[in-house]
Amino acid sequence: MVNTSARSRGWTVRLEFPGGRLVTAWVEGVPQGTLRQGDDGFTYLSGVEVSPGGSVSLRFHMERASHTPRDCTVDGGRCDGF
């Protein structure tokens, strides 16, 4: 996640993986957020605010899922880079 705004802020990621099972999700080196699992994916609410121009990497491990998510949003907007 890259913060392109002018202020520090938290974030929420939603990933959908049909038929997959989430094993774990984390952000390295910062306080962890809240993970919510559903039948078709997961939502991760940040545990730390990201400073303007800063970034963090959300990592996750899925089983039995396609290589790319069916859908990805950050704070409700579509993800780039998949």
C-alpha cells in the first residue's frame, strides 16, 4: 500500500480468491491489523497509519486459490498491479 495523500492514514484491503483458503496475512515490521475471513476471500484493516509518501507491504498465504485474485480493493478503490 502506498499513501499518496498529504496526511497519515490507515487503510483497508479486500481480496477475493474463489475456492481458496487463507492461511495467514501480515504486514512486516509494524503493529498488525485486523483480519476478517469470508468464503471467497479476506479483508485486512491496517494496524498502523502510513505516512504521506510512505508504503507498507501486505503479505498473505493462500491455499487452493488461483494465482491472482478475482477482485482487489484498497479503501473501496480497485487495486493496481495484478
